[in-house]
Amino acid sequence: MNRMSSAEFDSYWQGIALQQEDRPLMATVQEIIAGVRREGDLAVRRFSLQFDKGCPETLELPAEVVRAAGERFKQAEPELAAALERAADHIRGFALQQKAQLVNFEYALAPGLLTGQRVIPVQRAAVYVPAGRFPLISTVLMGVIPACVAGVEEVIVSSPPLAKGLPDSRIMAAAHLAGARRVFAMGGAQAIAALALGTQTVPRVDVIVGPGNKYVAAAKRLLFGEVGIDVVAGPTDVLIIAEEAADLIAADMLAQAEHDPDARARVLVPSSTLADEVLQRLEIRLSGLPTASIARASLDSGGLIIIYQSKEEAIRIANTIAPEHLELHVAEPEGWVPQLRNYGSLFIGKHAVEALGDYAAGINHTLPTSGSARFTGGLSVRHFLKILTTLRCSPGPGYDQACQAAERIARAEGLMAHAESVLSRIPG
């Protein structure tokens, strides 16, 4: 666990900000993409046998297999099924509110110039759901439900096959609950390539969303442009700005650190005393945590306690880090909110715990990492929608003036055919 003053933060942050590209990894992913582009299903199956725990007879699961998994899940784990349904209701409600903000309109800028926009869904979207140590059943809901609310015709889930050639049964059940139409047993970079490019049996999608390991992230980065993506995910992270409540701080740091050794849990505190208390509570909580080995590795490699001198200084550091999750454990959090601008999601007050947002509060948990909250937000309905612009024109003073302006600009740029095209519409 690193501990430092705010004065030491800038040099520390500058030292870790520049990440070297993993060239061997990128070369491997480029080889996988080239193989899928060239051979389609054959390459997907070959890479699945090489990297995954199994490979199914067919990449797409029969609908009855997915439906049966959903029914078995409800019978075997009714309380968890009920919890997922409640979470789904909240996620759907929030997504509906987001969609309501994106509307069709037409607006007359001037007489004869009627501009507008149409908001329409993409035709086909895929949600990638990693398996890893734990099945990320919540990720299914976070990806599939906003796509369905957006109106996407065909929502696909792709998740790595396990030993029996099928994805985790809970992931299949969640896909059925969320409303996915098709489920594929594919994982890793080969799954991203198959979905982005299309194969003999895997349809080419318009958008791929969802988290994954560094191979999945690299494949999304390399294929962006041939397919839309949400974000290129890096290690998950949290930053907590706190004035008190050392035990809550420790609990929330460990909730982030237990994801994996690369996860980053950081806290800004106003005193050495609180920093000491946080360290003590971390040790106490680690002693009884089943995932302690992972959490400790995370804290040892990237955990951070920064002692800040003023509210303004804490805000500056938070905006510099641009965390995926930003928690405010302060007495008057509303006074901090207007100046905080770089984060994936903001959790306002000690009751707004990040783990609640991860699962059941309605907001999405697929968020920008590695500082990318400086320029983008998290997964939402908008990732599945296209905003298309329209223009209607009719002769009149406003139209004529716009044409004359366009003609002059086109000539200034040396594009004479543009100028003549516009000029030919003006009488006389």
C-alpha cells in the first residue's frame, strides 16, 4: 500500500501515467483476428480449444438450452433469481429514463432551412460476458437490458465455454431473463473477432459491449472502426474522498481490490490519523476475507492513500485520476459535486456504496477505466442508438442566404464543384 502527501502525488502520478504497449500481447491478438478473418468458424474453434476450457459442438447454443437453463436457475436458486429480477427492473427503469432524453426533432433554423435528428437503434448488438473466477451475471443485465430498451432487433450474448462446452449456467439464465435472443459459447479475442467480422455461423454485429481481460480489450481496440464498442477496459478502480468512517473506507477499498491483483483502490483523506485508521481497518477486514490473497496483492501493487490539505486540492487530484468509481464520504457531499467532473460514476454520500451500483441500483457498472473518464462516460442506452441528422429545404430568404454562405466557403476551400452545386440551386 502506497501512502503519500498530496505534494508527492503529482510526481507519482506522472511516473505511472505512461503505460508501455504490450507488444507480444498485441501480436497474439492480431494473429487471432487475422485467423478469424481468414478462416471464420474454424479459427474460432481452434483458438477456443487453445485458450478456453472447452469448445461446443456448435458455437451458438440452441434456444431451448438457454431457456432450460433459465428455468432450472429459478427453481434451484429462487432468492438469487428474485434479486436479479429486482436489479433488472431498476436497470430497465434507469435505461428508459436515459432513452427519454434522446428524442427525434425538427427545428427551423431559418425560413426554408428545417434541420432535425432521428434517434434509431443499431440492428444487432453483442454483449461479451467474461467467465473468469466468478460468473459475472450482473454484466449480462447491464449490457442486454439497455440494448433491449434502445430497441435493438437482435441482442446477442457471448461468453466463454467451460469444461462441458457451455457457458456458465448462471450466465445463460441471466441472458434469458434479460431478453437476449441468441447466446454463443465463445470467449477471448476470438469471440470479439467473430462478432466484429462475422463468420459462417456468427452474425456480424454493429456494436460490442462488455468487459473482458487484456486480450478482449486489445481485440476491441484493434477492431474499433469495423465495429462499434463501448470502452476499452483497463483495470477496475475506485477513488474515495473521505473525512471520516475508516471502517467503511476499508470495506469499499477491499470491495474493489478483490476483483483481481490489477484492481486499484485509492483514498484521499485529510489527516495522517485517518490514514492510520484506514490501514488498521484494512488489516482487520483482510484477516477474515475469503478473497484476501487477491485483495492484498491489489493493495500491495496499486493501493494508495493520499493525505490532502484542502477540499480544492482533493478535487484537483480526483479530476486528475479520473477514476472509474468516485465515492464521496464527506459531511456535505453536495458542495463537492459541481467541481468534480472526471469519473465514470459518482457515489454521493456514505450510503451510496459503489457495490450497490455494481449490482442493483439501476446505474450501469460498465464504466471508463484507466483515466478515460476524462473524455467518455459509461455504458448506456446511447451506445445502442444512432443519432442521424436530417435537412429539409425550401426556397426563401433563409435558404438563399445559407446557399450563398456555403458557396463562398466552398470557393475559399478551393472546392469549386461544391460551390457550383450550391449555386445551381439559387434562382438567377
